[in-house]
Amino acid sequence: MQMERMIKRYYDFNTYLRDIFGCRVQKIAIDVGLSCPNRDGTLSTKGCIYCNSRGSGTGAYAKGLSVTKQVIGGKQVLVRRYGAKKFIAYFQSFSNTYAPLEKLQRLYDEALSVEDVVGLSIGTRPDCVSEPILKMLQQYAENHLIWIEYGLQSCFDKTLALINRGHDFACFKEAIKKTINRGIKICAHVILGLPSEKREQILQTAKVIARLGVDGIKLHLLYVVKGTVLEKLYQDGSYTCLEQHEYVDLVCDFLELIPDDVVIQRLTSDPHLEGLVAPVWSLKKGETLSMINDFLEKRDSWQGKFAV
């Protein structure tokens, strides 16, 4: 491992991007108003139990902001805050391959046309990719850094059914199979603290993902948002949130099982204050990240320590 990675004890996204571009690179969240088959009636109208009508969006689309305006506005903020020099357009809210090919190409082209945008990161579902879309992304990847982010959350079909994902684990594996070896980087999203899942199941998901050949992982805390099915479960006592120390311990366990060349894009969540029900500690992102680093140091542990 490089010295910087040993200090952090995991391969973080900023280090990965600096290794490629030699400067600070930041993501800019883009909201283009796309939907999801789990909300538009194709599979369901309810969505996943933790997802509200906002779908992790910034609200920029509802304000009428174009992709170009969102990127330029994001650049201005990130240059001031971090001294960023290059940028990745992150199509974040809902499923960003869930639209006609021509529309997707217009959106992606618009983002890439802005100066200093060096790539795309596209959040989507494993059941929302097709061969034409993957071919298009493969072509982009010839000249740009392209990440596709597949929401998995768990490798257990029982859990996926419980949270109303609308797809099974086999669907995720098939999406990985279709995407790999195209020059497209693959990131898997996993949620820790899902209803009914114990530590053993969470770590089994880590072991399974470690064998699939993904390039990156995002870990999320399951937090309760207003207006969701999960809020009802929380209010009637059917669901209990993880405590901060429990989450930190699980993250460290998870990291130990992931190969050290897999990029850790995220270690916890960023809830919106106005929509958060619980846990309150989830708003203390900096504190949680510090605790993770401290736990790894106390254990004398690191990403990949027990990876097979």
C-alpha cells in the first residue's frame, strides 16, 4: 500500500482520483428528474421502504436548472471549498439509466461538454441497464472516466424482498457480468442496518461482493426519512436504528473483507436535515469518519486485512 493509504487504512476515492489526474477532483451531484421502475408503476409505486419522493435528489430539476447550470454552480462551490480543478458529473437521484437512450445521451453529453468535467458517475439499479446503454457508456469510457453505481444493498433475497427492492441478487450479478470488461468502472452500494439483518449477514454480503470484481463500494447507514414506509416501522417500534458505535464497528469489519485495490467511495450517509427522523447521530459525518479511522488504528487493521 502507498503511505497515504496506510495512514487512512483504506483506499478512499479522493486518493484514487488524485492518482489518476494529479489534482483535486470532486463530484457534482446532478438531478435530471428521472424516475424509477419501483415508483412509476412498472414494478411498484411504493419504492424501497427507505426512499421518499425526493429519491436522494438535490431538488435542482424541480427548480428548472439545466445540467449545465447545475455543473457550473457546483464547480463554483467546490473550487472555493476544496480548490478542486477537475470534476465528475454525478447523476444521483433515482435511476439514471432509466430513460430512452437518446435522452440519456443528451444529458451525459451536456455534462461532459462543460469545461474541466472529466467523467461521469451514474447511479442506477441493476435492472435498469440494457446492451445499448452499456455500449454507449463503453464509448464514453474510451475518453472519460465512467463509473456506473449499482444499488445492491444486500446479497440476501429475503432482505431485498423485505425492503421492496423489486429485484433479486441474481439480477445484480447479471448486471455486473454485462458491465465488466468494457472499461466502465463498477461501484456497488450496500446499506448497513437493514431490517432483520445481523452482523453475519452483512459480512456475508461483503465476502460475496469481494468476489464479484467490482471496482468500488459505497457503504450507507440505513437512516429513517419522513414519509417512508421505514418511518412507520420506526414509529411503531418494528425497526431500531443502529447506534453510532455499532455502525462504526460494522464498517471496520466490512472493510477488512474487501480487497485493498477496491475504491471506497463512501463510508457513511449524508441525510438531509429537514427530512431526517432518526438517528440524529447520522448528521455527524465527520465524527463518524474519525471514529472509523480510530477503530481501525486501535485494531491495527486495514482494508483487505482478511480478504481472500
